[in-house]
Amino acid sequence: MEYNSITKNEESKVPTATEVREYLKKEEAYLRDCISNHKSYVITGPKFPGETIWRSKITIALLEAAEEIGASNEEIWELCKKIAQATHAPVTRKEYLRMEPFAQKEMTVDTVLKLLETYIPPFEDSYRKVFDYVGYYYCLALISLSDYRKEDCEKQLWTTIDQFFKKDPGLNNISVLLRNMKVLGSQRTVLKDMKECIEKEMSKHSAT
């Protein structure tokens, strides 16, 4: 089985969701073959330009959301590239503001809102490895900064808070979401309201 399943012509083009999905399937099959037949599996870094974007866990989800709403793959690929460069969820204001240019692109915002309808953190430990937490929190930062479909963005953020309250009753994983509201709250009054809502819920838990 050939390990490098991407041709030279494919290296520079923006892939479709189907192409990324097939690539990931071939890579997984190669890994399984190595394990089953006790072959060496050597990680030497990216095998072609942009491979880290193809392999980023949130890339396929964003491309699928883009295709579902008819957004440009090229536009969404730029967001995928930016997210793939990140090694951790945003912490500083500068890191959060990396999403500001993307928050001004209507189809990008549409795509991220579509993604977040179903891209929900799996709070069960067994599923954590397949979820892109870094990309997820950058997507939340993006809609936190958007003036386009502002009401829908705010509604999704409130929905996200509610998901954390329901699925993570101990609030063990809510600190990064709270940080989003704290760091960007100076720009959006509603984010301050969300921050206060989260802190109020956290205080209930600390009191028990």
C-alpha cells in the first residue's frame, strides 16, 4: 500500500470534503496495515505542502459544513489553514483576534454556524481524541467577533453555554469557554453577560 496518497498536482489545490475524507481513510488504512503486519510506521513530518491542514481534525468538518450551505471551498480553506497553524486554544487577546478577519466574511460565518450546530465537545473521555478542541474554540472566537448574523452568533454562544451546563454538570471543562467571554468581553456587551452567567453557575458548584 502506498503511503503518500497525494499526487504532485493535488498538493497545491484546495481539496473537497470528499477528497480529504478519502485521504484520511487511506492514511488510517495504512496505519492499520502497519500495526497488523508489524511494519515500521515512521513519522517524518509533513509529506507534502499543506498536509497538516488535510490532517487537522476540524478541516473535514468545516469543508462538509461549507459544502452543505454552498460556501466556497477556497474561502473556508483559508480558515482551515489558520486554525491548523495553532498549537493550542486561544489564550491572549492577540490570539483571539486572529479570527477577526474571518469574522468579517459572511460565508465563513455561515459555515462556522452550520458547523457548530452539530460539532459539540464530547465530554466523555473515550471520544476526546477525535475532537478538535483547538479548532472548536477558535470557531467560537470567530462568531464572538462577528457583526454579520449577530443575533444568530449570540444565540449559538448561549446554546454552547447551555450545552456545557447540561453535558458537563461538574463544569470541569468550562474554563476555556469562560476565557473567551472574558478576553473578548470588552468588545461585546453580550459576552460580559455570558461571562457573568457562567461565573454564577460556577459559584453554585463551588458553594456545594
